Amino acid sequence: MTDIRPITTKAKPFLKWAGGKGQLLPQLDALLPNGLDEREFTYIEPFVGGGAMLFHMLQKFSNITKVVINDINPYLTTY
């Protein structure tokens, strides 16, 4: 298993992505369940796009022990 360390600098999405979640982060953050910081967990991102939510979660929760990312666009996941 890979050791995941907290990100200390603010990460930005790795692509400019139509429909990206970057501008929605405050609204999405408000919808996260309470207590996520109380135990280790796996973060699953089914629509990674440019990675805005992924980076937000990694910066906010140092207790993420595993990350699974995916996207319907094969150019993001295969090439």
C-alpha cells in the first residue's frame, strides 16, 4: 500500500475541464457527511475530470488511506 501524505500547498486541477467542479467546491463541501475526519476512509471519485474535488478532499482529509479515481472519458484514464 502506498503511503499517502497530506498536501501542504494548494493543488489546482490538472486540466481546464468543461463542467469542472472547482467552482462548486463550497457547495459540494457542505454536502459531505459529518465525521469524515474521525476515521480512515477510502475516497472514490467516479468523475475525476480535472481533479478539483480530488485535490480538495486530499487537502482537507489527511485520514484518506486509499484513493480510487475514474472517468468516462478514456483519454483521462488510459492515455
